[in-house]
Amino acid sequence: MTHPPRSHGRKTIRPSLKPRELIEENPHIVGAWQAQVITLFPEVFPGVLGESLTGKALKDDVWHLDTIGLRDHGVGKHRNVDDTPAGGGAGMVIRADVLEQAIMAAKQQAVAPQPIFYLSPRGVPFNQKIAQHWASEPGVTLLCGRFEGVDQRVLDHFRIIEVSLGDFVLTGGEIAAQAMLDATVRLLPGVLGNAESAVEESHSSGLLEHPQYTRPAEWQGRAIPEVLMSGHHARIADWRRAQSEELTRERRPDMWAARQKQD
């Protein structure tokens, strides 16, 4: 007796401008978390997301990745996607009409309605809480900017939220998209081998993670802290907690202050 493949009965059927389900190696799976990335460089995906735990989860249909190429929706013979800034200034700005077409294509491909985020250095700082929120959604759509950014009217019209990877500027949003998706996908059920790993690590509890050690027991004259070799789980938990608190106080006083307010 032959058994049906894992995806049997879980594939979705929806309207499309092209018969993508007939040609995709990894068609959409019902229940899979969906990431969509609108970008000028779809060829750079999945990138590092195709490796390790996130890559295995991608192959196992825990999540699905779609890229929407901006150039596919460009204007004219040369598929132009940008133009000079209104009012003058350096650089180029991605056109509103091009973005609209790409966003509508993303909406058509979405298995369920999902929020759109623009990766921008002026956005709210991305953090673990946002990653946890994204992981609880059916999926997210990420808009990767380039040049001087995108036409503000698109952000306003589609109510797109701006999110920043940090207080620095990249040449585009693709690296930020991969980082944010990595932080989110690893929180999906079944991605991490040990579910407790996501609970104990930095930022999940409002504290930085405690130091980690492994074999050999002694290296370059430095021994693993004795308490970790004691087998006394309560003492180990107390030590790790104290280490996390000390590290947070020293390195992230902002986090420590926020933690104190909660307590």
C-alpha cells in the first residue's frame, strides 16, 4: 500500500495570473506560515534562510516564501521602477504605480490577509516582541526599499508600517528582511528542536541570556563554573538567572530599567 505525500490534501487553490502551482517545486501548503518579500532582487532569496533550521522548516512546509520582483511591474520598455525625487535632491525614489502593482500581486498570492511592513531606518525598532507577534500571524509581507526609499503615498494608502533593523542605513532592505524572517521563523512551532531554547534566550524574558559552556571541562586554564557541573538543577537555575540579570544591568541598562518597571 502506498501512502500519499505529506502535502496531500493541503495544497491551496486560488486565482492567479499565471499557473504558478503547476510549475512551483514547493506549492503553498494549507497551514504553512507565509512570508512574502517585495524586492528588486528576488534572486537573493531564500539566501541564508534556506540553510539550517529555517531551511529545513522551509523544505518541511512549516513556512513558505514568495518573492515579488519589483522589476516585473516596472514601467516602459526598460521596466523602470524609480524616478527623481519630487522637489529635487539626490538619488532616486521607487514609483508609486510600480509599488501598487507589486503590492496587489502580493495580495493576490497571499493565502490569508496579512500585514505589510516597509523595512526602513526610520521605522520602529524590530525586536523579539515583534518577531513573536509576526509568528502568531498567518504570515507577513515585507517591502524592501532601495535608493532613497519609496513614494510616501503608497505607505499612506496601504497603511504600511515601517520597521527598522537598527540605527544604521543599508543599501536595501533585503538583508534586513532575511534577518527579521530568521528571527520570526525560528519561533514557529516545530522549527526549534527544543522549544525551551526560544524561552531562555536573550530578549525573550526581557533579560540577556546567561553565558553558555560545553566540553572540554577546562580550556586554556579556564574551567567551566563549578555550579554547572554540580547536577543541582535549582542552583544552576539560580546561577543562570543571576548571570542574566548582571549582564542586562551592565550591557543594556534600558532593558533593565524596563524590567524593573514591570516588576
